[in-house]
Amino acid sequence: MGATVASALTSRALLKPSEVVQADTPVRRARAAQGLASKGAAGADPVGQVGDADLHFVATDGWIYLDPLATVPPYHPDNMAPDPFTTYIFGFRNVTPVSNDSAKVFAQKMKAQLAAPLFWFEEGGEYRLKVTNLGLQIRPDLIDAHTLHFHGFRNAIPIFDGEPHSSVGVPIARDLIYLYRPHDPGTYMYHCHFEETEHVHMGMVGPCFIAPAQNEGAPGLLMARLKGNPDPGAPLGYAYNDGDGSTAYDREFIVFLSEIWTVSHWSDSHVQLPEWSEYAPEFYLLNGRVWPDTLLPDGLGTEPATGDLIPPPGHPELQYQPMSAVIQASPGERVLLRFINLGYEQQAMRLEGITMKVVGKDATLLRGRNGADLFFDTNTVAIGPGESVDAIFVAPPYVGGLPYDRYLLYNRSYQRLTNGGHPGYGGQMTEVRVYPSDALPPQTEPNTRVEPV
Ligand SMILES: [Cu+2]
């Protein structure tokens, strides 16, 4: 007994969170003094130093929209959902643009989004990501903590891993600043790890990636446009430190897979407990939406006066699902697709009519220890829960006759191409759109769509 008490006291003394968080403050100050910019979330939001953090996310609950004509009585549409929404979620939001105004930050309670905001870091940098737990508006009885688990990220110590049983969670109305020093480029994902079966499925899932140091250039390789190279012939970036430019790309898009089992979402809004062993999702989501909403535009970022999300034009129902799934390309361009699966089922995503080259898996370049090239060509990416795949395709020539050529990217399980099992297409499907040469302005930020000219 005495030993147990002693070890408990010891571990507490060794892992005092405030001291760990404050470690290396001189390094951070030096970095800020050098003017090293922080890479942030996608969209038009300005991202910079915010108090003690580079990025500021909140964790809370909210409402989203899934085809209300696809009924799953009595679970979908949820009769508690305010118009035009249908489905209760837990989730994250990026409040960096209003982080200095705590009233605006706390006003984002019950305004979570799905998928959670994209963020990216650069290899060799140092980043602080603050998470504030705003609580659950619809379920004040649930005093759950939340965490941000950077899935696959190799943490030096558990404190920033977001796995609450071996370290800490973020209680309601508290902040935690996670410290990251990325060394391993590639495509990752993040999710809340508190009561994870529920919180992951309820929507606390999002995409992220680490850009390689090679974006600065290497012998025989151009500096990437992401790092400021004005040469239009330079790649937007490289997926990995390949040494030979074989993972160079001109555009990049997130292909983020998740699922909605309406029984569990309805149960959470109605203070019921679902039986998780009966898991049977009815909606299969691509970037937080189902076909045909996957083809609608991105949301317009954060309204600075309120901190609220601005919906895509004409689509208030998609206010909290801001990420389009449209993939754009000009003929001959190399397009990187960052596939991520944070559902609970394996998926097989087919790109009909275009061959993809798989160059990375789970944030690892596909090379043997002896340098052997393990890239492979396919038109179907199989991806399990918690996995990521980096695939690059070269856009085919523009055929003509229409403003752009369409190639479907879809889940090849037709049972997952419906909304709620109802007639007609739905689920995980989107389009690759190949435009005439010179019609498409270059992509300058990851996962952004541009207006053709
Ligand atoms: Cu959570």
C-alpha cells in the first residue's frame, strides 16, 4: 500500500502538466523571433501566433445535415434537430481567427463541424495546438473530457498523446496546449480519445499531415511552391523526402472517410445508450458529407465578427460540413490524394478510368530498407480504420465537349453508395474534374478548390 501511494505521488511530481507545457519556452520565443510562420488550417482564415499557441481548437457538440429524404425511423432525421439539420454530433472547430476574444470562442459551443478542421505542420518545426473543452450543450449531464490524439504521431512522452488513460484529458471549460515537433512527414489524422468508441464515431475526427523538409528543395529538385517558390513549373509540394522527386505533386486533396450510425447519434441527443455491438452505419461520409453534397462548394471560412462558420453559398444546411470533396486537375498535372479512414469499417475507394500510384502508407514512404521501390499502381485503394494512403495520379488529357471531364471516385461496395439504404446514389462518392489546359488557376494551399477561368 505504501509503495502504491509513493508511486502515485512520484508520477504526479514527474508529470506536472503545467511544467511540461511550459518546457522549452525559450526555444519557442527564439522561433517566434526568427519569424518562422506556423502552418495552419485550410481555408481563408489567417493563422498566426495566438497567445501561447499556433492553433486554437475547441471541442463541443453540434448538428449536421444528411439527406433528410433518407429516413431511418425514428433515428433519422432526428426530431430534435433544428431546421435544416438532421443529425447530432460531437466535434471540433478551429477558433484561431477569434482566439483572442474568449466570448466569441465560448459562443462556438454547439457549433462543431464534421470532418474536424484540416491542419498541417512542417517537418522540423515546433507547434503548439491549444484545445479548449466547451462542454456539450445538448448533454449537460455528460461531464466528459475531450482530447486531441494525433494518430500515428510519435510522441516523446505521453502527456501530449491525447490518450487520457495514460496521461490527461481536457475537462470542461479548461485548455490544454499540445506541443508537437514533427519529424516524420506523411498523412495523418486526429481524433478525441476520451470514451473513444463514442466520441470518435460521434464526429471528433479530422485530417492532418506533415509536409516534408524536401519542400525546401534538394540537390536536383526545385523548392516547392508551398515554400514560396514563384516558379509555376515547380511542384506544389512533395509528399515525402523521396530524394528523387517521385512524390512531387501539383495539387493535393483530402479524401476523408467516416460513417454515421444514426442509432448512436439519436441516442446521444435523446439521453439513451446505444448497444455498440450492434454497430450498423447507414451513411458513409466523404469529407463529412454524403453524395451528392460532396460535389457542393467549400464553406467560406470563419466570420471574424462572430467566429461562426460561413456556409457554402446557398447551402445553409452545410454550415457545419465545410469541406467539399471535389477533386480538380488540369491535364498532365500530378494530383496527390491523401486518403484517411476514421470510420470503423474497411473501405475500397475506386477511381474509375484513371490509374493511381500509391506512394505512401500510414505516413511512410513506400520504399524498402534497401531503397527498393515499393510503389504500386491501382485504381482501387483499400483502407482500414485508422489507416492513411497517399496516392498520386496524373490527370488525363481533356476530352472536351463539356466544361470539364468527370471521373468518379467512389466506394466500390454499392451498399455504401446509398443514403440510409434508400433508392438512388449516396454515400462515399465524388468526382475528379479535369479541365481544359490553362482553365484552372494553380492551387496554392493544400485541399483548396479554385474557380476555373
Ligand atoms: Cu471527446
